[in-house]
Amino acid sequence: MSLVLNEEQRLLRDSANSFLHDSAPVAALRKLRDEADPLGYTPELWRQMAEMGWASIILPEAYGGMDFGFIGLGVVLEESGRTLSASPLFATAVIGASALVLAGSEQQKETILPAIGAGELTLALALEETHHHRPNQISTTATPQDDGYLINGSKCFVLDGHSADKLIVVARTSGEHDDTHGISLFILDRDAAGIQVQRTIMADSRNAANITFDNVKVDADALLGACDEGWATLEPLLDRGRVAIAAEMMGYALECFERTSDYLKEREQFGALIGSFQALQHRAAHMQAELELSRSVIMEALTAVDESPEQLPQMASLAKANLNELVKLVTNEAVQMHGGIGVTDELEIGFFLKRARVAMQIFGDTGFHKDRYATLNGY
Amino acid sequence: MTAPVRSDILEDLDQFRSDVRSWLEQNCPESQRQPMTPDQQYWGGRRGSFPSDDARLWFERMRDRGWIAPEWPEAYGGGGLSPQQAKIVAEEMKGINARKPLLGLGLWMLGPALLEYGNEEQKQQHLRAIVNGELRWCQGYSEPGSGSDLASLQCKAEDMGDHFLVNGSKIWTTKADECDWIFCLVRTDPDAKKQKGISFLLIDMDDPGISTSPIELISGESEFCQTFFDNVKVPKENLVGELNKGWSVAKALLVHERKLMSEIGSDSPRQILTPNEAARQYLEFKDGKIADAELRGRITDYDMRMQAVALTHFRTFEEKINKVRSPAPLIMKYVGTEAEKTKSELLLAILGSRGVGWEGEGFTEAELDTTRLWAMSYAMTIAGGTSEVQLNVVAKNVLELPQHKES
């Protein structure tokens, strides 16, 4: 176990930080929003990220990857959280790549992973069916037909769902509505016949979509992992996603907190800097304490992905619940402590506030993860 | 794998761990491998006695091995171990539930301060005596009029040429009625501003003019005392550090105290239930889950928080050995003691009316302990610097927020 970054990881952090501040600051997200950009990210930015190896950061070397592990990934995600940079990093390089690494056949890995790493192929996970994260409650069906399957159903909150080249679809091949057995994963082209995609405009100005599947025909080799056994892939896949999004959320919290504590040192009221008021000092110091706890949780959760998979379910739920509450606290306090300017669109704090609320819904809210943590601990 | 520790050192540590494990296995008596109740502890001192023969044997073996104070130099009775090695000893002891053979403020607080600020004579005189359990120490910082504003303290030590003459009183002197020596903050320059005129003095409590009386708390316990000094003569050589510079010694000591208090939860001398365990005894389960959703949520919050706190303890250690600067140590007293208070309140809720019994028949000992510990937990966020003072320190030293004009 290691909770301190090594030299290589620190260098990665510094280079990610300067690249993102130059190439994809919060202003870039504002521009995408204001121009109602149809893609929702800049392909040139993704090309540059891929060139730096970010698209292949967790991929094994055998498939042209960097094999930097999740600690390395976490460093990049945290920095991209500080700048709210919109890109396929999460949906493709974390979720898509992990799904293939965990469950892909040799042939699937050989054809898809190098393309992901090169920044040439993007993916999206079509999982959610209701407005709450309930990964085992799958009604979308995949029925055997001829030599393949016929997929029917509808999905929501599919991150990058309108822009990805391929979809990974979670569907039921047997069992009841909420059985973990009988879930299967399929990988297919987003523009396959029978797929309808509706982009949804979210509060955070990032990408998500509702997708319907109407008798979508796929070959047998679209199956990712064993039929009916998709839960064995989905659970560790979601845990990786939870840890990764939590690392990104750490970036929102740090950036918001630093901007706020800077503001406390420059804003004057009643003839004094507002940071000299104890009412604000204590709230700021309390946030510092929460940030320190979250930092330890994130480091341990990222390490668990790489080194102790048996700890991962509990650590992922701890990390996601902890970061949900952290970003809620810090973004709320950031707005309040900025006062009037805090509620203007001009100040970038609002972007963090809105992104935090969307991220809190990704792969489980606090209630979901508290329930799971308690269950894992036998109560 | 991130810690930049060389692989040969790691291998040496593996070897060290296995040596420690087999030594403990051979030398720690079976009876000393269970959690301690207060009457099974050994605090040393002139009036201290061993609670059992096994406790004496265990203490003597650990003393001879140098592991009463594993990180202190061997010349002063310590083990001369590196922080990594000392951590291994602590982990291996915990692994077999080995009891701490000696407890006390001399070991935890004064010793580390003397190693940093004491002169050679003071180290020679006091460190081995602490490790040998010969003397028991208490702390004299707070005064009736100086709590959070510690630097306003008034207990004075006048320079009488060949000695100091001490007059005043100290409060919250833990177990002072059982202690032999006291380390004190005293005012040596009445004209200097606040912390500038304060010195750090060691005083033998057998000296004429010292008296102590216990204070009863809301928990019903009287662990704390008030100690009075009436024309007490203290030799000049008992000054630690420079005259009027005692504040820096005290600050170094406070760091030890806060670290200690933040860790106290995991090392409670009593057999206190965890909320998770208490739930199994006192709450209904339905389909493997606690039926009371509100309490289930609170227990989960607490367990998650404690895991985050434990990981942060671990991280501060890793940062220390890797020489990484971090604000984490400064928040530990605040989060650790607040979590302890949350736990006490939560245990009361889980135990219901069985958690508010005070004494006598009708309750188990564990239930009565729960009530008493709840009442005691209030002192945790006050002693050693209140939570509010901790937050002030973070605001000033970590966030570097502008200070209010008066401070």
C-alpha cells in the first residue's frame, strides 16, 4: 500500500496540470456550452491527450498501452477535474478500456484496445435504465436469434452516448428483473440499425444521452465476456469507474477550495479581509480537514484497483460516497463564501457546482454506496 | 508501489519483522495478550505497582530489549530503532494484542521533548528513569484563568539567584495525585508579551509547598486535578531550553499530545463496543440488515469516517518517512476526537435506555461503561486544544488566512 505519489507520478501530475491549464481550462467548457457544440468536446484536444498517452494510460503494454496503473490514471483525472476538461477520457479510456481488459476475448482486445489507445475509437457504457443507479435492475433484453442476439430496451444517462463510436450495452439474457445472474455485456456500433440516440443537455454542459434499442441485431461475437455472467465483469468495472470519477471529483474540490481560500484573502468587507473572520476561518479549516481525509481515501482506493482487488468493492463505495459528500460541501461553501458574485454565471465556481451534482449521480449516489458499504460489512 | 524505499532496505525490514514476531512470541506472556482494563495498566512511579507478576515480567523483558521507547537512543534506555522499525514493533504487538507494558506522559510527551530540547544532564537524569518506570509524570499547562488562551498563564517563577521561586496553580493536571514530577509552563518575565515570557520547568512534586486536589467531572471520574504551588523552590538546572523560550518546547509537546489524543480511540484501555458490534447485540436485523434505517445510516457514516481517519493516520506516517510535507497531521486531533464523540453519541442511541444507566443493578458493566465514556468523550474535544483552537491553527498555519487584528 502506498499513499504518497512517487517521482514519476508527480511529474505526470505537473505535466497534466500545465497542459490542461493551457489547452482545456474551464473557459473551454464554457465555449463548448455557449456554442452548443454538437460533439461536446474538441477532437483536437482528445488527439493531443492520446498523443501524451492518456487514452492508453491503463492499457497493458502488450496492446500498446502505458500500463501506468490507476494511481497514474488518478493523477490525470484529478487534474482534468481541476479544469473541468470535457473529453472521452472517462467513458473511453477508463470505462471502455477497462471493460475490454476485464472481459474482452483476445480478438476483441487486439482489434479494439490499440484503437482506443491511439485516440481513434471512443466508447460509451449503456447501463442505466432508471433515474437512480441500480446496476442489477436490467430490463433491456438480448434474445438469442439465428447466430446472434436481438437487443430491445432503453437506456438513460449514457455518458458520451451521443458521440461514442461503439456502445457497451448491459442487457438481460436470462433471469428476473433484478437478478445479477443473467446479465450480459455486448459491444456494438452506435450507428447499428435500430438504435436511436437522444442527446440530453445536462446541468454540467457535458455529454450524456438516452438511447433506445429496437430489435437491434448483433452477431454472437458482440458478446463481451460469457453469456449470463456479465455481473462478474460489471461489478469490478463499475468499481473502477467509481474510483476514477472520485479521483476526478477530488480535482473539483481542490480547485474550488483553493479559489475560495484565495478569495478570502483578497475580499474586503467591514474594513477587513473576510478571511480574518473566524466564522469563515472555521468553515474553511473544516473543509481542509475533509480534503485531507478524502485524499487518503482516494489514494487507497486507486491503489486497491492495482494491488488488492479483494478490497476494491468496499474501497470504491467508500471513495464514491466520501467524494460525493466532499464536493457537495466544498462547492456549496464556495458559492456562499464568494457571496453575490458566487451566483453569477461569469464566475467559474458555478461550473464546478453543476458538474459536481452530475458527477454525484454517476455510478451511485451517497445513499447507494452507504447501503452497499453496510451490506459488505454485514449489517 | 510508490514509496522510494530501496529494495535491500525492504528486505532488511522483512527480516526485522520476522525477528520481532518470534521474539514477541517467545517473550510476551499469554496473560499480557488481551485488552487491558484500567486496573491492569502499569503507569510506573514511586507509588506505582505492577498489577500482576506477568505484567512485571513483560515490562522487564521489554525494558531490557529497549522497546519501552523503541525510537529513543540506546544510550538513554531506548531501542535505537528507525521510525519504520518502530512501526513494525507496534504492528506486531498489535497483531498479538500485546499490552503496552508501560503507560505515561513521561514516555509519550516529556521524553520526546527532552530529546529535542533537553541538555545532556537532563537527558541522563530523566530519560532512563522514565523508561525504567521509576517516575511518573504529569503536565502543568492550563490554569483556571488560562484555558484555550494558554499563553495568558500567570503561574510565576521568580529568579532568586540560585533557584526559581514558583507561585500559582495549574489545572487539569492528569492524575497529579499519583505523580512524582510535573513539567510546567511558568511565567518568568511578567513584562514580556504573552508567550515571550514563558519558560518550561521540571518540578519534583515532593518539594515543599506543592498540594493537589482532584476535580470531579460529569462522567463521575476524577482523573484530573488542580495543583497549587506556594513558594516552591526549584533548582535552576530544571529549566528545559532557554529562559523565556518555553513556548517552543510546549508547542513541540502539544504536537505529541494531539497525535496521542487523535489515536486514543483505536487504543482505548476499556473494552468498549464498536457501533457495529453493539448493533448486533442491541438492534433488530431484517434480511441481514439493521432494520432501523436511520441507525444503519449513522453506523455506516461512522464506519466510513473511521476508515478515512485510519487511512489518514497511515498516510501521515508514509509522508513522514518519505519526508513529504503535508497538512494532514494538523487536522488529526480535530477529526479524531470529533469522531470519538460521534461514536459515543451513536452508542447511546444504539443501546437505547440501556445506554443511559449510571450505576448499580440492572445494567451490564459494558453498558455502564458506555454511559460513562459518553460523558467522558466531551473532554476529548476540549483537552489538548479545543476543536475550535485546532481549526484556528489550520486557518493560520495551513490556509494562511489573514489574522484578526488582536491575535
